[in-house]
Amino acid sequence: MKNPRPFTRFFLFLLLIAIYTTSCSGFSKDADFFNGKTVTIVVPHGAGGGMDAYAQLIAPFLQKYLPGSRVVVNTIPDAGGLAGKNLVFAAQPDGLTLLFTSGAGTLLAEWAGQPDVQYRTAEFSWLGRINAEAHIMAVSPTFKYLQLADIINAGKLSMSFAGVSTDDYYVALVTAQLLGYNVQAHTEYQSTDDASRACAKGEVDAIQLSNSSIEPQIMAQTLVPVVSFSTQRAANLPNTPTILEIVPPDKQKVALALVQIYQLDRNFLAPPNMSAARLQTLREALDQAMADPELRKNMEQMGRPVDYLPGAETEKLFQNILASREQIQPLVYKIMLDSN
């Protein structure tokens, strides 16, 4: 009997080519779906804030790499940002409705058991993370305590937030629990710009925002940095201690989990149950957009840093952060209970 291996190998080779061709054809046809369609990026934060700024910069380039599409941005800050997140979660998984928000804030609001949450963070389709950076707690120059140690000794302060589904809201209040002071939270602000202006005017004592969002006011000396939520001191704030330098040893694990959850900072997500082809098309379009030199130049000119992580890697990062649930969830749940 002749050896059948050459024929078998040739047959397998043809089969692989057929599978590859079918797959590529499928993705190519899927990209054609967006031709003549409008893609809406829902930003569940106020117009003019950091999230909106990023989305507005990225939208034309996502449109560029979804040929024939029209990409628009719609800010929906209602219900502290939860309305927009709920809307996208319930949308058809056709790729025409996307979400741009903090993955950390989305997850923490769910862990807190906020009654308006109608989504499950783990079921969103992850398209990619645009940036992650240190977050800074800063105080008004008129506030009498300019060091975190003095705030801890005083036992209380007021803070402004753009809603109850932001990462900064939960991290700031969990930090207060760890260090033993009370926060009077003002969550009525529609955007982070509104919240930071209120703090700069002295209407509240403190605010917590991403480094790039808060840096202009720190440079203008309308806000004073107190602590950085990062593993190392921020390069632009070498005299501002990290939270890990301040919390006692027995609370280091929780503090580190708070720092790490900020790695899910600015993310593109899509509704659950999206087809593999549609998810791949969107991920590839976002990859191409974020690699576009013109977009990178625009980001730099606008002072919007980029630390891009593709969709599959972002999804893995999210799964790793879920491991901190045991440390974090009881603390954020207490925040929800105390606010009622």
C-alpha cells in the first residue's frame, strides 16, 4: 500500500486555505456592514469633560477605519452616568451603539449594588482601553488642610464628583474608610469640568480626577495636589506622595487594589453577545485608529495621553482585576448603604 501522507498533507493544506479564505471573506463582508450606517459613541459623562474630549478626538478616526460609516458622540450623564451605560448594555449587538467610559467606575457601581445599575460589566464586549494613568486627589487653595495627614486628623472634608458611577467617587470614599475620615459627597455635577471648577472656587474642599484632567488647574495653582493613586510618584508631581506611602501596612493590599483598578480607566465597550466577526471588525478599526499618527498628534496637542491596550488584552486585564473583588466589594457596598 502506498503511503497516504503526502495526499493527507495536501488535503489539509487545501482545507486550511479554505478556512482562512472564508474567515477573511467573513470579516471583509462584516466591515461592509458599516457602510452607510451611523455609529453612536455613548459617553455617560457631561459634555466638555475628559471622557467627552477623548471620544470627540477618536470619533473621526474610528469613522475613517469603518469605511462609509458616520460616527457621532452622544453624552448622556443622566442618573450619575448609569443611564448611558444601561442604554448600551441593552442595545442591539450590531456595533452601532458603543460605550466610552471608565471600566473601573462601571464595575465599582455594580459592586456597590447601585439600584439604577441594569448591566453586568463582565458581559460587555471589550473593544480596547485608550488610557490609564495616575489619579490625583487635590484640594481648593482656600481649604485650610493641604496635606492628607491634616485631613485625616480633621476627620472630614467635602468633595465634588460627576455622578455616582465614576471610579473617583468610589476610590475616594473607600480611601476615606481606610484612613478614618468622612467625606461629604456632592454628586450633582454634570461633568468633571463642573466638579473641578466648584472645587477651585472653594464650594467644596476637594476633588479627585485623572492626572491629565487635573494638571492644568494644578499648574495654574487653582488646585493643590494632595495624594497620587499610583505605585510611583507622578513625574509631573514629584512632591506629591502616593497613597501607598500613606496607608498603614495592614491596609496596603486594599490600597494597591484601588490603584490597580484605575488600569481600567478609559475604555470602549459594546453590548453583550456580539458576533465574533463584528467584535473583530470593531477591535481592528479601533486598533487602526489608535495607531494613526494624525490622531496621536492631535492627542498630544490636546494634552490627552494614550496608553492603548487592544481589546483582547483589555478583557484579560478586566478578568485579573476581578480577583480584587473580595477586598473591594464590601467597602463600595458600604458606600451605597451609607448614602441611603
